Amino acid sequence: MSAGFHKSLMRRLADRAGLWFCIFVLVSPAIFFFLWMISLSLKTEIDNIEWPPIFIPPAPTLANFVQVFAENNFGKYLLNSILVTGGATLAGLMLGIPAGYGLAKMKATKLAGVIMIARMTPALSFLIPLFIAFQWLGLINSIWALVITHLVITVPIIVWVMMGTFEGLPQDLEDAALIDGATLWQSFRLIAVPLARPGIVVATILSFIFSWNNFVFGVVLGGKETRTLPVAVYNVLTFEQLAWGPLAAAAMLVMAPVLIVTIIAQRQIVVGLTAGGLKD
């Protein structure tokens, strides 16, 4: 009995050690490059070109962040990203939550798959028809053009997530409400939506992340006054003198909002995923 227990204990410890080793191998490169980017953003250019490289800044400075805002108008680009991503996410929620509810009640899995084709299709496939349409409407180089275009990103994600969430809700509660005289809209608004809050949080965060990081739509449909942060970082890399400190600071500015939102809502993300927010 003791030998068998000892063998089982050793096997469990070996499995756990193997799991943590795999996690370390997968996560450590991303953590290393993230910390290295922070290090670059807090060092002077002289420290950044030192050999051998200096990982810990000898005298941390925020001068790179100040330079990014002073020379590249990042404040305006940050506001543009907030407007585009916020508008596309809110509009996507208004369209995607009712659509996901309807598809879930209709059990229209195949139709949901068709909707996801829009998300899986390369963004370049949409650019020419969208560019022609916005040019005809006079919306080229406008925030509205970017918000409307980003719906191609946000709506399919929200519909797919919300469909899985609504399918996992207990049907008895809605049936009871309908028997008591509630309309379908009241059942959706007063029962289904509050119960689907974890899924809504997951859908919001995912659509926010994908919209915030989008580059292709912004570089083609955005202008000098309406470009978003990813496009601004590209312009710093391409047209300005290559300085690792300001470039790392700009990249940190792009990544910071997504990172903050994820950290704040990490508990809701876990609850939403385990509650059926994402379908297999």
C-alpha cells in the first residue's frame, strides 16, 4: 500500500513539474521581451547601445515617453484609438448581443459559422471595396470610417461569444417569464442579458483587444489627423530616426491600455470562459 501510494505521489509530482516546465518554456520568452522593452523605454540612447547590453537601467528616466508625446503627437493618436476602439466596441455590443441571442434561440450554428467567416477573412480583402465606398461617401481619413470598418472585427467576435453564452443559460427562467406575460424583448433584456454578464465582459475585452491592435485599416483608411496608435508607432519606426528608447516607449503606450484592461478584468474573463463564453 505504501509503495503504491509513494509511486502515485511521485507520478503526480512529475506531472506537475512537467506542466510547470512547459508553462515556463512557453511564457518565459514573452515575459523576457516584455521586460526588455520596459528596460529600453527607461534608458537613455547611450545606455541602449552599450555592449554588453545593460538590462537594468542604471538611471531610469521617463525622457523617452516625454519625447514620444512631444515630437510625435501621441496624445492625439491615443485619443483617436480610444474613439475608434470604444466606438467600434460599443456599436459591436449593440449589434452583436441581440444577434447572438437570436442565433442561440434559433440554434443557427451554421449561420454563426458564416458570420465568423468575416473574422477569419484577411483584412486586406475588405480594403478595396471599403475604400471605394468611403471615398464615395466622403468619409476617407475620418474617425467614422475607422469605426465602421472596425465593426468587421468586433461584431463577429461578439456574436460568436454571446451565442455560446446564451446557449448555456437555463431556459426555464425565460420560459417562466414568458408564461407570466413577459414579451420576448423583456425576457431578453431583464433575464438573459443580466445572466450573460460574464460572457458580455469576455466579448467586450476580446473585441477591444483586437480592435485596438488593428493596423491595416488604420494605415489605409486613416489620415494624418485620424491615425491610431499602431499606425503612429509604424511611422516612428519607418520615417523617424531609429531610436530604441522612444520606439520602446511608443510600443509600451500601445500595449498599456490592453494590459491594464486585462489585469483589471481577469477574474471576469475566467468566469466568462468557464461559464460557456467561448465555444469549442
